[in-house]
Amino acid sequence: MRTRTALAAGAAAVLIALGSVVTVAAAGGEEPPPAPAVPASDSADAGFARDMAVHHQQAVEMSFLVRDSTDGEEIRTLAYDIANTQANQRGMMLGWLDLWGLPKVTEEPPMAWMGMRHEPGKDGALMPGMATRAELDRLRKTKGEAAEILYLRLMTDHHKGGIHMAEGCVSACAVPAEKRLAQGMVDAQQSEIDLMAELLRKRGVRD
């Protein structure tokens, strides 16, 4: 009986001690960091996510078009890599807009978040570097090496416009993950521009 009483007393003492530790820890511990604020609808973060999602969608479209137009493995591999990368990045950006509870489309003109208020071109070129409807139609109809050259030229311009936008986000966006994504776009697309210049030279194009 004495043993049971001693065990019970010991257990009670342990529980009291643990309770004291928890109370002290709760009282003296730091407050959890506040949740990050949701970007405003007119912020650079939201504007970049919206505009670059549209920009990326055209790159994916052009890449699928050229894969249907040539058997050249170099171009088909490049087009697959671009389509896969930009489709995934587009999904991330649209996911952020959903997470923030912000609309994917607004009345603001493209690139207003950069202070540029770019007015869309008359033939569907919504932002710098984007192909026109006529250029997309030409890519759709062109075959073989001619399609490869046209794709490389269009995608080079597309990447240059994309880099300009991504650099704007690196400078103006506030969400760390989005700034990192934008910097990754700058680095990867510049590398692809260099590769595409080499592929054009191999096809006799020097400009």
C-alpha cells in the first residue's frame, strides 16, 4: 500500500512539475510570427502573376505548334522543356492568385503593375515579346526547318519580353517565393536565349 501511495505521489509531483514547465514556456515564449499579408489586387505581386500566366500560356502554345511541325529532335526537346517549365510556373502563379483570393483577370491593362500600362497590340500581342495572331498562324502552317527557324525567332523575342517583366517583379514584388521564381525565370530564359541563338546559327541564321 505504501508503495502504491508513493508511486501515486511521485506521479502527481511529475505532472505538477510538467504543468509548471508548460505554463512558464507558454508565458515566456515568443509570439508566433504573423501570417504574411495577402497582396492587394493592384500590387506588383498580383499583376505579375496575372500577366506572366498569360505570357507563359502563349509560350506553351507555340512550343506545341512547333513540335507538330518538325521531326528535329533538338527543337522538339527544347520546345518540350519550355512548355513543361512554363506550364508548371503558370500553374504556380494561378495557384497563388487563388490562395490570395484575387481575380485572375482585371480591367487594368497589361503591365500596369510596372507603371507601363502597355496597350495590347491590334493583332493579339498583349505584352512585349508576345507573338501576333498572324505570327502564330504562320507558325501553325510552316513545316520543317522553316518552322524551327520561325519558332526560335518568335521564342527569342518572347523570352526577352518575359525577362523584362520578371526583372520588374524582382524589383517590385514583395512575396519572397514570387521574387525567387521571377529571378529563376530571368536566369533560365537568358540561358535559353543563348541556346536558341546557337541553334539559329546552326541553321544559317546570323541576325
